[in-house]
Amino acid sequence: MQEEVAEKILKTAEEACFDVMFEIHKVARRHNTAIVVEVGDVHAEKHPFTDIELSAH
């Protein structure tokens, strides 16, 4: 039972992360800006998803 609950929580968390990621890309497109991702001391600039990529969500 606990494993089933843990799986549901994990799936919900993953879906929430994807929702936020797509929302960030939508806002970046709306403001015509790039997305800067920082991991440790490494920075990477990404272009927002295209309309086709966003509509796939």
C-alpha cells in the first residue's frame, strides 16, 4: 500500500514539474526572452519551446 501511495506522489510531482516547465517556456515566449538554466557554476541559455512544442503539452 505504501509503495502505491509513493508512486502516486512521485507521478503527481513529476506532472507538476512538467507543468511549471511549460509555463516558464510560455512566459519566455510571451516576453520574447531566453531561459537561463544554472547548475552549479555552469550557465546555459535556452530558447523557449516553439508553438508546436508547447501545443504538444
